[in-house]
Amino acid sequence: MIKKILENWALKLLSLVFAVVLWFFVMGEQKLELQYSVPLELKNVPAGLMVANEVPSQVDVRISGPRTLLNNVRPSDISIAVDLRDLQPGLTSFKRLEERLNIPSALKVTRVSPSFVDIKLERVKDKAVPVQVVLAGELAEGFEIVNVKTSPQRVTVSGAESEIKNVTEVLTEPIDLNGVKESFSLIAPLDYRGRYTALKGQQTVEVQVEVKGPPPTIETEPKTDQTEIKN
């Protein structure tokens, strides 16, 4: 039995090695499918325009292909780029996002979600609006506010044309007045949260609050009764 096994051992060993190599090759070329979260990049936004709608920052992608090739693909190497060059204001739909993936041609995209994106471009506008001071709390009893002013009195908001036309003022963060008995000034942060607009430059203002106290009390001497004595 052993003699038969050892016959042509070199040829048998070579066959075994060949079979193992072939197995690894076949296994290595098996199809594999993986899912990635791919960043969505918006390139070349035209000057004077901005994106004024919600656009997903990532796209879910399933990619299939040979195991050996797919295993060499790093998630950080995959992206989808949408070129906005030369677009005009308005809504543009970009379909078949899988064709924008930067992957080897031997790989196949089996699923993309979402499969398209809508990009709305609007003109960027600036608008100067007044600052409105927000006061909270109550002064000490008998005291009242005479005047409130800010420096600067107006600030600039910049952003999407459709939104900025509805901006009429910018508020400060609330200023606490509880127990205050005298005039004061402070630097107050501006509280502005636009969706597609933002403050341009100025983030704080100086607020001056003039406070007046109650009128002083005039004390009078008590009157004494004088009785005239007659002789």
C-alpha cells in the first residue's frame, strides 16, 4: 500500500500544489458584494450662486465584483462628484449617480440610494437690517428703562435670495435685567439662525441701556401746634 502511494510521488506532489494554487485562484475570483457610504461632493459652484436646498452628504452604494479586486478598494478612495459648473439659478436634477463613481471598470454598481439628487441654486444677496435688543427680567422696584441703543444699529445678513427678502431684523441674545438699578452697557452676541442665510462679519453688538430711578423723596419737618397765650 505504502509502495503504491510513494509511486510517482513527485508527480503527485506537483498535482497537489497545482490543485491548491487553482483553488486559491478560483476562490480569489469569486464574486463579492459590499456596501459603502460614499461622500457626495458638489464641485465648481458658480460665483455669486449658492446651493439653497437640502442635499444628502452621503450616498449608500452597493458594489459587486471579483473578490481580489473588491478587497483592494478602500472606502476612503470612493466618492461621487457632481459638477455644477456653468449652471444657472434654478433646480437641476442629477440622475444615474452610479456613473459618477470613481471605481475600476471591472466593478459593478448594483444599488445606489438615493439614485439622483436635486440641486437648487440661488443668487447670493446681502441685506442690512436693524438690531433688536431682547430684554428679559424686571428692574428693581421703582426703576424704569429710559432708552436702549446698539452700536452698530444695523448688521448685514448674507445668503439665498429667496430667504433674505423675508429677513427684517436680527435679535440679540436675551439681556438679564433682574434687580438692575443703574444704567449699563455690555457686548451682546447676536442670535441669528438662518437656514440658507448667515450673519456677514458682525457677530456681536454693544448694547447701552439707560435706567432711571424713582424720584427722590422730599422729607418735610413736622409741624408743631403753637397756642397763643393772652394775658
